[in-house]
Amino acid sequence: MLLVLIEHDRGVLGEPALEALTFGRSLAAKMNAACHGLMIGADESAAQQAAAQVGAHGATQLYTVQHEVLSDFGPEAWGESLAQVITALQPAAVLACGSERGNEVMAQAAARLDLPFAANCIDINPSDDLAGEGDAAGGGEGAGGSWAVTRIQWGGSLLEDADLVTVAPDAAALFSCGLHTVVSAPLDSLDPSLGPPEIQPVSVQLDAELSRTVVRERVVLESGVTLPTAPVVVGGGRGVGSADGFAALEELAELLGGRVGCSRAVTNNGWRPHSDQVGQTGTRIAPDLYIAAGISGAVQHWVGAMASKHILAVNTDPEANMVTKADWAVIGDLHEVIPAITAEIRRRKG
């Protein structure tokens, strides 16, 4: 069995959960195993609401964990819960999305169980003996063995091929898939007679001290469309020239229902806050369209933008890295091109 940790925010599934399920059902097929989901801290009502979505993305059963300590997200409480569920169910492998929460919870569980953990994988392949076992022998039997993985290192600037080896025959292999390395998608065909997956509670024993890292209060710093979730991001680099130069980018982003991002050079110059930075040390984005204006495309910036579905580069240098990687490019002065795009969109909108 493959167990997928379903990341949620007070019962609401986010994109990381759907990405993990999409990646997970492909991995489960390689294992010739069932794909099951796990929601930690979700009450019965939230689990029932999420079940249809979980099932549509490939999970045939949904396990839930409830406890008074799990009033909200907490890495220690979630990690201990996951560790106890792994011990109880003995899955051959466990997968989470490589988000900040996903990796933190998996690391907690791995440390508590003294199990190896491969983070931010883009490909996972079980050895032939593992793939042949499937679920016929039971949840954990046949789990000992090796797994060939390709994973993101150095923030995405290189890929590493490695083997994860589990020594004990009933030891689970722990993985996370890289954030935005797959596009979440429901199954192409789903038998409507199957209905949502069965919900099965799993009991855990949690010490009260684990509540020390559980979320206690939430303060809304930003509402509406945010940089990580924006369908369109208009990014500006050193070529924008000044803080005032971003006014044209702000106008275009607002017109498209998106947000403005920037390169590290911009934040270093004090033109935009660090929260707007796209890159290895900033925010990773995955918009439908990324308009990169005056951005050369250093590898650190590319790491943050490479999950974009489409990229339009505006630059005076036809050899700029961002231009060569973009789907479309306009070779010209962004101070002329961006206002022209804005004007044309306004004209077409009437």
C-alpha cells in the first residue's frame, strides 16, 4: 500500500494535497499497490467533504486521525501522528508533497521512526522485487528493498539520482514529491458506481507537550490573490530601472487579475520588498502565465519561476537566459512594450 499524506488547512485541501495524490497514483501503479490517503486533524465533517476530491484524484481509501492536540496544524503533533499511523498500517511507502509543511511533517516522522526519507523527488521507481509484491502480501511485507529516485537539489539548480534503501522487510520508504513538479489532475475515467473512498479513523496517543508547536492564532497579512497562487505574475528585473518603473507592471498585473513579482536584484536595490521576490531564496510560483520584464534569468530566479505554465519574456537582449527559456519573447524596451500590451488589452476589453 502507498499512503499519501493529504495536506489541508482546517479541512480544506490545497494544491499540494492534489499534487501529492496525482503523483501518488502514478507511483502506486508502479508498485502494483493501492493508493490510500491520510488526513491528520480533520474532523469527520471535513473528511467527508474532502473524500470525493480525494477519490477523484486516485485514493481508494481515506484514513483520518483526530485528537484534542490536533486542533490545528503542528509539525510535531502531525509528525508523531504520522509515525503512529505508519506503525499501525505498515504501508510499503509514504508520500507527501514537498511543500514546507509536507517536508517538515515527513522529516518529523522519519526521525521518530529512524527511517530514511528522500525529499523533493521528481521520479520514484521501486526495484523489481518491490513492484512485483503489490498488496497481495499485505501492507508492509515486501517493503524492504531499494527505490531509485531522482530529486531536486540546491533549490532546483541540479537533479540528483540516488537509491533509497530500506533494510527491514516491513520498513516503510518515505518520500516527498517536489512542489509543482506535477500538475494536479483528477483521473481521466472514474467509475461513478464506486462512490467516494471509505473513511476509516485511526487512533493515536499524543502527549500534551506536542501542542507546544500547534498553531494558536492566525493573522491575515494578505488577502485575495497572492504571489504563490496568482494565475498571472508580472515580474520585473533590473531592467525596470527604478521603484517608480514598477507602476506600469502593477497596472498590467491588475488588469490581468495577477500579481507583481521581481528578481533578487530588485530587492537588493530596495525597489520592492523581499515578499515580492521570485526565486530560490524567494517565492516559487506556478502561474498560467509569467511575464518576465527586464529579467536576465539567473539560475536562482529560474528555480522560482520554472513551474510556470507559460512564460513571456520582454528583454532587449535576445541571448538572455530568460528569453531562451521562454515560450514567447518580445525583444524590445519593456518601458514601451508593457504599456503597449496594457493598452491593447484595454482596447479589446472595450
